[in-house]
Amino acid sequence: MIYMKKVLSFSRISWLFWAVMGFGACDSQWDKLGEFKPYEGPTSKVFDMVTNYSDSGRVKIQLLAPLQLEYESGNQDFPEGITVNFYNAEGQNYNRLTAKKAIYEKKNNQYTAQGQVVVHNLLTKETLQTEELHWRPTQRQIFTEKFVVIQTPREILKGNGLTADQDFMAYKIKQPTGKFSLPED
């Protein structure tokens, strides 16, 4: 019996040792909880995204992207490119914007297209090329501070910075460069 008590005592000591070691390990885990970083990645992924914005039952704007990532803040990322088609009251696609990638900032309600950005007015046959372009849907405005090239059927215009309405029918180059013709009165 005495031998049995020693075995039990050794068993209790062993159990106590492992319990202390286990709780000690937990303490270091509790310390790491203070280092916890919240998840900042996308909350949803949409493949082959098509979004139509309509007014009175007619599509006005169509966004297409191979991949859309949406975040908890409401911001969106289009890392594989974006195409935006604009339609007039007759349902005619009159303007198209394409870019290698884009982001949407919900706070400012602003899209920023980046990388080989092209805006093509299908009616006037004018094309805008730049590396970055911002679009504010509520103001119906596009703008950039980057270098731009506008090709019309008759000339090529260049400059640094641009503001335009979203249908790209009227625009202003902030710092025009190069040769261009002026209309005669």
C-alpha cells in the first residue's frame, strides 16, 4: 500500500506539472490576443460582375469586371480591369471607359481607373488616353491631373490634367501642349 501511495503522489505531481505548463502556455496565448489584428481583406468576391444602373427602367450605365472585391467599408476593388458603358435616353451605347484596374471609394462616391485608361466617345469618334482617371457618378464628371492624349478625327491634343462631363462631349485640358487648331470665326 505504501508503494501505491507513492505512485499516486508521483501521478499527482506529474499532473500538477503539466497543468502549470499548460496554463503557462495559455498565458502566452492570452498575451497574443492583445496583438489581434482585425481582418481587412474582402468580405465578398464577385466573378464576371455585371452591374446596371438604370433610371425609369432604362439602363444608363453598365459596369463590367472579371473580378470585383468588396470590403466591409463598402469600398470596391477591380484588380483585373473594368469596362464602363454609358447609354443615352434611346438606349444607345455612346461612351465606353476601359482600364487595367479600378477602385471605388464609397466615402467619396468616386471611382478611380488606373493603367491604360481609355475613354472612347462612340458618337464623336474621340478617344481619351491617360494612366489615371477619376469618375464621380453623382457629379457626372471625369477628371485627372495626369498626362492626357485626346485623339479626334482631325487632330491629337495633349496636356496635363483634364476635366470633362462623363459623356465626354465637353472637356477642358488644364495644361495643353503640342500643336492644335483653333476654330475660325
